[in-house]
Amino acid sequence: MTSVRVEGAAELIARLKSLEQMRNVKNAIIEASYDLKDKIATYPPRSSRPNWMLKGNSERARRMRAGFFAKLRSGEIEVPYRRGASPGSERLGARWAVSTENSGWRGVVGNNASYARLVQDSEKQTGYHRGTGWITTNQVVTLYGQAAVGKIMKALIQEVENG
């Protein structure tokens, strides 16, 4: 029986196994995910925009005011409002978190506050939150996504070159 021997096969296989792990790339995915989380978890500057509840005379505005004062009397909320300090607050900014999926090949940034979608979701954000400067998930991707991709690509290139 005749056989063919490939010189350097053992070294090539070892390098492929090293590339398969790509720890630096997976670390870059995690770092990029945390970078994006930090961008979306940042509160906008305080707004001086007037609250429609205080000016409106509609039935809805009257009900909202009645609910506000009932919560104020019960101690459920306090005045002046301090972001994230009221007893019922879920602390939106602090609820942003990063996890990984697919053995570290995918970074996921998410928030489990019950009202997060109304404040920062691209499709569900209320007009008030849009008007007061809350950044949305799509805006974060548009503004900072390429920097995240660049970080991951740099790690990938280094891994392949140095592997």
C-alpha cells in the first residue's frame, strides 16, 4: 500500500484547533457587548420639557393627576423625583445586562425592567421619552455598532495572524 505524507500536518492541525477556540475574538465580542450596554444604560440629561399631565384638562389628564397625588399621599412616590430612587423604581439603567450565547460567539444586551420598551425600544418608545432624549436600541446600533464590529474584526485578524 502506498501512502502520502503531508509535511507539517501536525502543526497545521494544532493551529486549526487554536483558531477554533478563538478566545481573543470571543473576549472582543463580550467587550463590544459591554460597550454597547454602557451606551444604552446612560440616562439622558434632565429635561425641562413640561409634563402634559400638569397642563391638560382632558379626562385622561385629570385621572393621571389623581393617580399621581394618590401615590404621593401613600408614599409610593416622592417629590422632588430622583431618578431610580423612588420605592417602585426598577432602575432602568442598572437593569441593562450582557449575556452570551452560542458558546460565546454571540453577545446579547438586554433589559428586564417592565417599562424598558416604552422608554428605549425603537418601535415602542413613547413620544414623551423620545422628546426628552432617551436613546433607543436602534440608535445605539446605528451610532456605535461599527465600533463594536471594528473591535471584533481587529481581534479576529490578530487571532488569524498570530494563531
